[in-house]
Amino acid sequence: MELDFIQKLVKPAGTKIVLLVMDGLGGIPRESDGLTELEAANTPNLDMLAKKGICGLQQPVGPGITPGSGPGHLGVFGYNPVKYQVGRGVLAALGIGFDLQSDDIAARGNFCTIDENGNIMDRRAGRISTEENQELCSLLRNIKIPGVEIFVETVKEHRFLIVLRGEKLSGDLTDTDPQEVGRKPLQPKGLTTESEKTVKLIEQFLEQTRNILADHHPANMVLLRGFSEKPNWPTYEEVFGIKSAAIAAYPMYRGVAKLIGMNVLETGATIEEEFSTLEDNWNDSDFFYLHVKKTDSAGEDGDFDRKVSIIEKTDKEIPRLLDLNPDVIIVTGDHSTPSLMKAHSWHPVPALLYSKNCRPDKVDSFGERACITGGLGPRFPAVDMIPLALANAKRIEKFGA
Ligand code: ZN
């Protein structure tokens, strides 16, 4: 469903919605007992919500597509991730909590090694330490180009972020990273006439960078890619007519929430602290997104038992959520991260929707196999969840007479 269609139908109500996202929630069965992490976890509270509510498996982007956390979240937030794409540079900025302003241009940078002829020997400069990266970034901050403000920020090891801030900039330019060794870095090329100014600025930046880094083997040059502008998307308030707040400890998720206009709340790093933040701010918003990161980290590490214990820890906090008496609760993930695969995957993600107005199905526990049989369906689009939540919260008007 298109956002502008929903936008015309939303109406105000004094109801509250909570979207609990356990990152990388979905899994696949382990050999010993054939259970996934969510099925193996002891989750009496989530099971109760599944029993009273309606369940299913959702696809954040589409069939067979393995989502990154950015697109995965946008899908769950109700924004079609194929239409609302975030550039790589912008994602890098969000990942380190850089406060992008509208019209800023961001790109990912790699420190690399070039030989005396200027050909790339190593695209990652031997994966220099993050400390060395910080020293080199502080050198690059000395670069001054009239008419533009330049930010150079360490990400990790050989990776950094560059942001240009100024008038009439454009992110429509090509990468300088040829993606292979033995070649010279590419010259950036403008893809539109609006990007000519930005191309010239980047050329000047690269020229000065080359001089500054000349004696800093192995990190004696940089490669830039994923030039992109901060997107100017309709906000949650504009589309869904709802005052929203985000509770997430990690910068990347705070950043994605900020892109769609959510009010990002200060919170602690633990699940308990995140639920305290929810309690403390309960009266100030209609919609709360609460993010649990460590389910995904455990999955990426291939640590089945740790992922189980994070799910159980989250389950223990559910009574605190229920005490707040929300009108609608959604519990889901932004993609699957099966411990057995040690990576994100394309598998549909368990989802439950609980409200006082929903029509329950036969699902009585929260797990992959149970959700396949649920009323929301075995492979429904993630973007459907927010309209359903709004309807259950009596925030959508009748369509037509
Ligand atoms: Zn994720």
C-alpha cells in the first residue's frame, strides 16, 4: 500500500502503539532438537501475546531478499524499502551517529595503498588499526576548500566517512574505488549537471589527500564510494498522523528512525534500561519503536544459546510493557539472522500483533513454525504491519462511503 493512500485515511485517536523489534529475530532449526532460537527460548509472555493476538511471518523487502538492517527496519516501519533506499554513504553516517543535515553529501571512504605509479596495491591498506585511522582522519581534517565544509570521521579499521556541507551539492557522482588492485583510483564523474560542483570539490579533496598521505605507507591514499544525500522523506507524523519516539541504543537504528522523523530518545545500553526509557516517556508519544540489538549480534556470532538468552531477557520485560496498557503491540524483527548461518538471511520473520480489537488465530506460542499457520500469513509484506497496527488502534477511517 502506498503511503499517500494511507495518509488520506489516518485519523487522530488517543491510542498508543508499541513496535518491539528484536534485531535478526528469525532463525532456522538446529540439528539436536529441530528448534530455532525463538522456539527454544522460554517465552511465557510472548507466547501469551501470540495466543491473544494474531501472528505470521513477514518479509521485510521481498521473497528471497536478504535485507540489511536499514532496509529491514524501513519495511517494518511501513516504508517500502525498494522505493525508500538509503545511499551507502548516508548509511555509513547513520552507523556512527553523525548528525546529517539536509543537503549534506556523504560517502564511504577506505584508506588504501598505492605504489609509486599510483596503482592500487591494497584496497584496505592492510586493514590499519582504528587508532591509526583516527590519526589519519585528523590529518585530513586540515583540508580546507573554499565554499564547503568538510567532515572526515573514523568508522573502523580502514573505513571512514566523509561529509560535504555547502550550497548546491549533489550526491549524483561515481565511485573512485575501481574495486580491484593494479589500477589507479578512478576520477569521480558527475551523473547530472547539478553534480559538477561536487565533482570539482571531491577532486580537490583527493589531490590534497594524496599530498598529505604520501609518506603514510600503507595508508597513502583513499577510495570513495556511495556518494549520497540525506533523503527527504515524509515523516511518521506526516504519513501516519502519529507522534513517534524511538528507543534504540545503537547509532545506526537511531539514525534510521531519525530519517523518518521519529523523536530519538536518550536511553541506556541494556534491554532493562530501554524499557525504563519507555516507561519514563510513555505520556509524550503515541507510537514507540523499541529496538533490541543483541539478538542479531548473537546470531552473527553463531551463538545459538546467547541468542536464546537475549530473547528470554526481552520476554521478561514484557510485563512492564503490559503495565503501561498499550492499545497495540507488534513484536517482530528486521530480518532473520540464524545462528546456524552466522549472517542475515532471506527467511521470513516471526511477527505478532496484539490488540484489544484483533481477531485471534490458532497460534498459541511465538515461534517460526507456529507463525506459519497464523492469521497474518506465512509470507506477508512487512510494510502491512503499521497500517494494521493503526487500524487496531482506531486510527484509520473508513474508505469510501
Ligand atoms: Zn538488523
